[in-house]
Amino acid sequence: MLIRYWFVIYPEDKYGPRNIGVTAHSLKEAKFLICDTLARFNWSHITENCIANADVIEEIDIRLLDKGHVIPNMGIVVFKGVWFPFCNL
């Protein structure tokens, strides 16, 4: 069963666009998918250490996410992969 995760990299903006949304079978797989995506897109501003130390919200209610940027720019949350930023199609 797939699980929606929200990785809070910047707690001061908990539901905002500087964080990461991913859908995976487990937290371990979610972290792998994020790190793999970061490497493919050469996003060096978010490190594996950031991901390892991030607060994680399991089964995030997407209605809580930023309505001005996150919701209109996210991918499909029922597909495996990073959906915010939109990378899972």
C-alpha cells in the first residue's frame, strides 16, 4: 500500500513550498526516492542529512498544504515518487 509523506525541511514553513512530498511503500523507500530525485536534478541545496533529519508527516492531508504554490504545482499523490516538487510522472 502506498503512503503519502510530507518531509518538513523548513519547520517555519511547515506546509510551504520549500518542503518535499513523496509517495512510497515505506519511509525508507520515500527517503531513497527523494535522494535519487535530488541526485538526478542536481539539487545540492537539500542534502541527504536534511532528509534524514526532517520531520515527516505520514499520510499528509494535502488540504493543509500551501494553496498558493504547493497544491497548484504538485504531481499526482497516488503515484509512487516525488510529487512536490512535481517529479513523479
